[in-house]
Amino acid sequence: MRRTKPPVARPESRQSAARLWAPWRYAYLSATRTGTPACIFCVKRLAAAPRRKRLIVYANPLALVMLNRYPYTNGHLMVAARRHVPSPDQLTRTERAMIDELIVQSIAGLRDALRPAGFNLGANLGRAAGAGIADHLHWHVVPRWEGDSNFMPAIASVRMLSQHLEQSFDRLAPRFKAMDINLS
């Protein structure tokens, strides 16, 4: 009896691979980059329209909260000190207290607006730890839902978002505008 080898699985050709469209990334990919890019967290006083464009849902003299332009899930927020520092040990006690309060308020606002089942919280200190913007400390507040980690990220390295960034901004900004933060 003649033995044959089982057929070898062949990867799909590039022509038959599915296409996923993310047209909002074109502006990022096509931007002319010269020198060091401006820090997204270092902003001066902004009127409502520029704040919306930069996805800043809340800002005070010590810290700010903004939507992540390239989120892991809907409502992915970043909380950052206004001062440009790379590590929490360089923050004042007041700045740390403000950031802590804004993380708590971010969770409350996301619970109210989006009703997630849970959250991931964290900060990446340094490029080796995964920080995309290593020289300006920021925390991620990532809402999570049952089943949001499905086959798409595991198989296709794709994340599915069910809400546009502007819709997330519109749902979250009023909740932050109504905040009354008092650290005393």
C-alpha cells in the first residue's frame, strides 16, 4: 500500500484576503512628519471646537481627559497631567490626587454613558513598557464588554469598534462638563 503525505495547508493569497476599511486613519498615515511631533497632551487653553477636534472631554489647570484617537474599545479614555513629565514620581501630590479623581470620574462617566461590564486601567512607563508617548505620563481607562475580545483580534489582528469617536465624545463630554472636582 502506497502512503501519501497529507495535503499541505496553503495560506490564502493576498488577492483573496478580506479587506477592512478604516478611512479615518488616512489623515494619520499621510501626515507630513518633520522633526519631533507635538505632544498630544500638551495643550493650551482651547475653545469648544478645538477641544472637540482634539477629543478632549475635560481639562483643568492640572490634568485633562481625552478620548484615544486609536482606541482599543469604544470610550477608551486617557488621563494625563498637564505638565510634561514621564513618570508619576515627578508629579506633585496635588497632581496625583487630581489624576486619581479624574480616573474615578472617567469610570463613573463611562459606566453612565456606555454601560461597560468592566474596565482595564493602566499606564505604560517608558517605550520598553509599551508607551506610545513615553515622555508624557498618561493613564488609560479602557471600558470592556463581555465578548469584546473575540476572534477578530486573535486571528486577524483587528479590533472592532461599534461607535464613532465623535459619538463617544458627544456622550461623554456633557458628563465631564457637569463635574465639580474639589480636592480639599
